[in-house]
Amino acid sequence: MAIFSLPLTERPAWKALRTHYDFIRTLSLRRLFADDPKRGERLAIDGAGFYLDYSKNLVTDETLKLLIKLAEESDLRSRIEAMFRGDKVNVTENRSVLHIALRAPRGMSILVDGENVVAQVQGVLDKMSIFSERVRVGEWKGYTGKRIRNIINIGIGGSDLGPVMAYEALKYYSDRSMTFRFVSNVDGTDFVEATRDLDPAETLFIGSSKTFTTLETMTNAASARQWLLNGLGGDPKAIAKHFVAVSTNRAKVSEFGIDPANMFEFWDWVGGRYSMDSAIGLSTMVAIGPDHFRALLEGFHVMDEHFRTAPFEENLPVLMGLFTIWYTDFFGAQTVAVLPYEQYLKRFPAYLQQLTMESNGKHVTLEGAKVTYDTGPIYWGEPGTNGQHSFYQLIHQGTRLIPCDFIAFAQTLNPIGRHHDILMANVFAQTEALAFGKTADEVRAEGTPEWLVPHRVFEGNRPSNTILAERLTPAALGGLVALYEHSVFTQGAIWNIDSFDQWGVELGKLLAQRIIPELERKDDPDLKHDSSTTALIHRYRKMKES
Ligand code: F6P
């Protein structure tokens, strides 16, 4: 029997890691660094334009050996090849998972059901480029002949978080004469606030939805159409100049009233949370221009190739995925903090939450058996240094182990005064403080009164990765996103779960559809919910009328 067909916890490497963990718990990062003065240089790698310092993790050479053995015993290499080949690795939806094809260079061939999908991708990219340029140079006019100055992306989940994150991240490269907004929430406030100061004659909506059936997006799109009609004299023909769509569902796009000529296509082998580099990135392309968008794709591709070809010991996404497994399953860590020291990446943690948690928040294996180990941790974070004045206290001195990813760039895009050195000093200071802390003796030596000593002790031994790149360029953003995409893949492959479905979002959607008419109908509905839900609905119906 092949080792990878053994349950995960029965594999030799997993068992060895269990025993090894008892030893690691007795070590400290202070000791590990003292015993190996070159550790900080040794446990660091360069790859795909990134420097990953993983020396401040609770690992030894033996840990690394065992984690890599676990990856091998889990057949990670074949799983990577299967994804890149276009095998249907999303088994519960019987789909290929080919976001890597979205950034494959023109001329490459990846076949899905006998069709070369790279050619299709390049065709859509060309169409997006023509459209984006027409909007950017003012050639695409609105219904009244005015040029388009405002772009509003309507979408949710993967059809929103990627576009908004990428827009914020690459704002430096964007056309500052245009306004970009993103409407996602079904809460009408989102739409109203996004449009209140805009002229419909200068506004173009991008309806972004893989399925073109999502309740939030369709509700917002209907309000957008009404807003346009109200503002443009009520002629339905006006819509064609102010609404384009990004979707896999041509029929639904037509049904909504958008000319399929103004639809930008993608495919069911692109998961929503893996789609920011597909046509879902249309708002990004309009903002930064086709050349920068191509550079973004190239950055993704460089990381894809690194992931596919680098030995596991030197493979950034594999190592990061393995560390997450190490802390989640052996240390019992519940979360991972992602801390970008780059203001432009302020929405990156929110983006990562869908990528990581919708992918790996799963409770059964590919075969449908309940897992006997923890899967996807909670990802969260805020940009530095803001977080330092908020939740870092708990990371430094709380009772929970929170592995942290620090993300930073050597060169700022906005060099003013001393800001960047101060920012970077904080990155290095935080990882140092987390790892090495401050002992009671050190606190006493500063003349601290004895009663205060325990409060001022930092235990240290808090693990972190430091991810360093030269500068936040479109290519660097692509590489960074791909780094996390493939780290998520690595985790999912070892946990033997389907990282590409999302059945867990269905039940709430279904129940909401049932409740909507119960809230809207005039006469008293005969409710068949549990007593809490029934009482809440009755209370809401009463309160909304008072
Ligand atoms: O929340 C569930 C989900 O299906 C996500 O996976 C997806 O990104 C989002 O809804 C939006 O879906 P669509 O692009 O089809 O509107």
C-alpha cells in the first residue's frame, strides 16, 4: 500500500512529527539562535523575487526534514502536477483548477477537454485590453457623449475582494483622473454611498459575477440599472453604454439586458477566489492599464513556475504551507496573522480571508470521511504599524500562539522624510521582540520593581515569517498572491481536502431565499422556523413598521 493512501495521521512522517513536537516544545528561539550563529542566514531563501526569512519559526533542521517528508508522503508533487495538467482536482464539482492558465504566457498549451485554454485566456485578455484602452483614453463614451470617469465594480466574494484589493494595492500605478469604487454588500448603503456624488452620464458599471445569479450582485446590479435610467432620462438603450459584464454565464448576462458583445468571459475552471487575474480583473486593468496588468500576470506566472519546479526545501509556498500545518496540527494554533507593512496592501488580509478560509475551511476529506485533525486556520490581520497599537499586545503577551507573516518592501513608492526606515525598523523590531522577548533578569536589570517584573516580561518564542521584496510593483503583487494561493494548495493537498469547493456557503443562501418573502409579504406569514427565528421575524416585521 502506498504511504499516501494511509490516513494522514498514520503516515510515518506525521507520527514522527508528533514525537518531535514534544522535543521542540522544550526549545527556545533564543537557544536555537545562540547554538547556530548563522541560523538567520541559513533558514532563509530567495525565490521568484521574494526573500523569505523563516528562521524565526519554531523549527530545527529535523523539523524541516520531517515536514518535507510529510509533503512527500502526501504525494504533494503529483498533486501539483495534476493541478497544472488540468486534471479535475476539484473533485466535488468535477472541475479542473487552472488559475495558473490565466497567467500562462501566450503560446503555451494547457488542454481542458481537448481545448487549449491558454488561447482562450489570451483572446479575452486582448478584448479586455482594447476595452480598457478605449475607456482610459476617453474613446468609450457614455449615452450622452460624455467620457467615462467613474468605474464601479459590482460583485461579491471573489468577484469583489480581488478587484478591490488589487485596486488599492496598485493605486500608485492607476489613472488618478478616474474614480474607482466597489459595491458588494446587499446593504443598500453600500450602493448609495458609492454613487451619491457621481454623475450617471460619466459612470460605467462592471457587473462581475461568475454565475450571474448571486443575490447580492443581482440586487445591486438592478439598483444600478435603475440609477442609470433615472439619471439618463429613462431610455433603456442607455444601459449598453454604461454596463458591461464579467461572467461565465452568457445566458444570464443577456437575460439581464447586457449585450453579450460587452461581456468578458471566464471559465468554470477558475474558482471565484482565484479569479482576480481573469476578466474579473477588468476594473484593475482599466485602473492600471493593460501593460501593468500583463506585468501582474507575469509576476503570478514566475511564482507558479517556482512552485511547480523548485525543490520543496527551497519552495516558498511549500514551506509556508508546511509551517501552517506544523502550527495548526501540532501546536494547536487557531489563527495566522498576516501583517503587511505597506499601506497599499491594506485590503490584503481581507482578500486572503476568502482565499484561505473558503478554500481550507473543510471538515471532510476528498473521500468524504470526517477529518481527525484540524484544517484551515483563521487568517486575519491589519497593516503595520496600525496593528502594533491595537492587537499586538495579545500576540506578544497573550496565552495563544499566533504565527505571523510580516510582509515588507525594501523601497517605498512614496519616499518622504524618514518614514520608510521607521516603518522597516518596526518590522524588524517586532519579529525580534516576538522571537526573543525579554527575560525577567533583563527586566530587573533595568531597575524595574519586583512586583512589576512579571508584567514586563516577554516570553518570546513567538514564531514569524518575514517576506521581503524590493518594491510593490504589479509583478510583486502577482507573486505575493500566487505565493498564498499555492501555500493554500499545499495545505489542502496534505489535509486531503477539496480546497476548491465551497458547499458551506449554500445553506445560509437557501434559507435567506425562503425568509425574504416572509419579510416582504403584507399579510402575516405562517412561519415554520424554530422558535428563535420565528420570534425574530415577527419582531422585525413589527419594528420595521413602527
Ligand atoms: O460566497 C460564495 C461564492 O460562491 C464565492 O465563492 C464567490 O467568489 C462569490 O460567492 C461570488 O460568486 P459569483 O462570482 O458567482 O457572483
